[in-house]
Amino acid sequence: MSVCARCDREFNAWALSLKGSPFGGHVICQKCRAVATRGSKRPAAKFTEYDIVQIRKRNAAGESQKSLAREYGVTDSNINLICRRRSWRHVA
Ligand SMILES: [Zn+2]
């Protein structure tokens, strides 16, 4: 077992594919890792799968990609990629 450097909870470091020794340096649990990597590194993570479905539906119903982009706080091209299924292709 190892102790997470962020939340101080014990977790099984062996379950993670950590580089180097899991006991050296700062080790963080899977939950904290997910929080830490959310955001700027993965822009698509701004959305949930539900959002993607809504965006495509509303665009198909005639809402402009520009107004959807403004509402979700992303760029027009981001919405465009979603509507053209160039991103989030795994979502129906
Ligand atoms: Zn943690």
C-alpha cells in the first residue's frame, strides 16, 4: 500500500502503471490523478457524454454552433468537430 500525496488516503500503488518506483517521489491515487489531468491537457474532458448528445441534437435542430460554443465556453471549431463527429466519435 502507498499513501496518496494529495488526499492522504491509502491506495494500492501496484494497481497503477507508475513510472519508476511507486514509493519514490510523489505518488497520487487514481482519483486524484484523474482530477489532476482533467482540463487543459485534455480539452475534450470539458464535456460529458450527455453534453455531446445535447450539442449534436441542438445543432441538428438549428441552433448555431457559435451560440453553442458560447454557452459551453469553447471555440466554434470545437463544437464544429463534435457536430461533424470528428471528436467524441464513440458517443452516439
Ligand atoms: Zn488521492
